[in-house]
Amino acid sequence: MPVNHYECLILMDTSKAQGNLDAVKGQVRSTLEKHGAEVLVARNWDERKLAYPIGGQKKGLYYLTFFKADAQKIDPIQADLRLNENVLRFMTQRIPEKWLEEMSGVARDEHRLALQALRDEAPAGEGGPVEGLPIGEGLPPGEGGERGPRRGGRRPVEAGAEGKE
């Protein structure tokens, strides 16, 4: 079978792994290596509050791994990750060859990852969708060109028109 490159983002339970985080990371690494995967990069990505509780947990640690494995081994790897009580969620994706260098470079370098996140979050221009134009400029009315609601906004009440029908 073909050997592909994969990215696996794992959400770990921080309350269970708090004292022995290195042991939990070792479990993940050993799970991958047990199935013949070659771990290229493995590191903490981010620890943050979750948008909604998962398994009663409100906080989690994201752990990012890049590995090379046989395509037939992915299902057994995922089955073992499901059985790990320290893993809340995980997502595994195959990396296309054309993105391999870029994605592994981002995973290796924390500074580069932070710059990528800043670039992704930065607004385009002065807050508008088009570089250099303020919000709504150059758009027809109803498409963001005016400063009010697009549709269905309240109509202004004319003086003396109250109560007349």
C-alpha cells in the first residue's frame, strides 16, 4: 500500500494529563509507532478554553503531529486513539504532496505558526473587503454601501403619522 503523510490534531484532556503530560504525549507517539508510523513532528499547539464542554471538560490541549504511515494503518491508529482516555477528540488528514513542505515547516517552527495565525486574523485593508477601501465604499446600495441594515430595517416614523391608519 502507498505510504502517505498525515497530520493529526489531537485534543487532550488537560485535567487527566495535568501532572503527566509527557507520559500522555508518549502514549500518542507509541500508538503511532506501534502501527508502523514514522513521527516527523509532534508538539503542543495550543491550550485553550473550549467553545462547548466535551466529556465534561471546558479546557483542552491541542497536540499537533505530522507522521508518515501506510494508508491501511490509519483506521487502526484512529481506533487506538478513540480508546485512549486522555484523548477527547482528534482529526486526521492526509497531506497532499504539494503542501507537504509548507505544512511541515509551519509545524516545526512555533514562530512561523504564530506569524501565520496573525496574517490569517489581520483585516484586509482598512476594515473593508477590498484593499484600501473603507467598508461599503464602491458597493451598490443594499450590498453594504450604506451604513444601515441591509434589508428589513425599521422605517423612520414620520411626524404626526403615529396612530393613523
